Amino acid sequence: MADTILQDPRTKYPVPPFPKQHQDVPGRQSAMQPVPDCGEDTYVGSGKLTGRKAVITGGDSGIGRAVAIAYAREGADIVISYLNEHDDAQATAKLVRDAGRKCVVVPGDIQDPRHCQAIVQRAVDELGGLDLLVNNAAFQMSHKDLQDFSAEELDRTFRTNVFATFFLTQAAVPHMPPGSSVINTASINADKPNATLVAYAATKGALQNLTGGLAQLLAEKGIRVNCVAPGPVWTPLIPSTMDAEKASQFGAQVPLKRPGQPAELASAYVMLASEGGSYISGATVAVTGGVPLI
């Protein structure tokens, strides 16, 4: 077996400053500079999720795409939920199918509880069941003045990040057998809130609390519930919700001096979904580039 090549985590991936860029919400991964690495050329599976059936929200790009690639290469069939980024979603679906797994793409707005129910039903009908739910889709906007946060924006942020997680989990649980897993994407902002992201940070705090409550509530069913707390990760959310100057310096503030790439989070989601995480529930796995969450 060849020796493993150790890489300096400070320089493994691109380091800011990045080209100044801005996109309209929700953003497209293919238009980003540099294009995020979701593990397309690097993730190698080993059968950890063979035969599993997963729903991944926000699965078209960023962390969701990285999780979809990893799960497919570990043997899972997948439903990808996304808003309207059709090109990105089809690119992710091709990567899943190239791994020999089934992929169903479901566009629509998870703010609507009826759509959340429809996503779960598509998994049950087209994959033959459901045992992994990854609540990953999120919305944020960045403002320097509290008065710039409108009631409509606050409502959208909570409905997308918190209410949808509740509705999707509520719809999924009746179909999930013992051994199933729910994984929520929280954020470093749950513990270290960013002043310009007060609405988003509040939802991530709520989501982390929701994870802990659900872990206790669903334990009697044999369903584990955990969350991953990313630090700054280079995804379409960044250039579409921050100004060009701030996006160009994104991630420079953490000890490793760069944003994470989605590929660097995939193994955490695999571990929490697999038998390797069988005694982990109610936990937060921090992937923060060196920022301690203690």
C-alpha cells in the first residue's frame, strides 16, 4: 500500500484573497471562482452505506453536493431536494448516477410544509424507503445595520433553516426504521454568532437545540439525530449573500487562514450516517478550520 501523503491543512486548498465576485441568491456553484471542491475527483467509498436511502436538502451544490457524492460512493440511493438551481442539481445527479446509484431530483421551496411531505414521499415511492435524512439547505443574508433585516427576510430565514428541518423530520420519522439517522447542518454561528448574520445565527442556535431535543425524543425509535457545525465553507451561499469584498476574504479569519471546502465535511456526514456512529446521538460535530467549540 502506498504511503499516505500528508498535506499542510493551511495550503491544501485555495487561500484568500479570492477574485471579487457576487451572484444573485441562491447562487450557482459553476460560476464561483475558485469552483468549490466537493470531492468529485477524490472521495473513495468503502461500502459504509450500502443499501441505504437518503434525502439531502440543498443537495445541488456545496456541502449538499459533497454529501451526495460521498453517500453515493458509499452505496446509498439519494433524493436531492433543491430550490431552483437546476443546472447544479443535474450535475450532482450525474455524479450520483456515475457512482452506480439511483438519484431523484426534487425542486421546490422547503418553506412549504406540504413540499417537505412531498420530498419524503418521493423517497418512499421511488427509492423504496428512507433511513437517512440530511437537513442541509439554508438561507442567510448579511447586513451591517439591524434595521436592514426585514420581517420578510427574518421569516424566510427561520422557515428555511428551522421550520423545514422540523417538517421534514416529522414527515420522515414514520418511514424510518430503527438504525436510521437524521443529520442537521448547524453552524459555528450557533456558538459564536456573527454580528452581521444575526438572523441566520439565531436559526442555527435554534437548530442545534432542536437536534438535542429530537435526539432524546426519537431514541426510543432507534433513530439517531446529530448535527454538523461547519465554520466558513466555500459554497454558493457566500458570493450570493455577501458583498464582493467580504466574499474575497472569506475564511481568512480562522486559524487555518482559509475557508473549508465542501469535500472536507463529507466524512463527518458519512460517520454520523453509518454504523461507525451508532452510539452518537444529540452531538454536534465541529468542522471549523481550527476555531474551538468547547
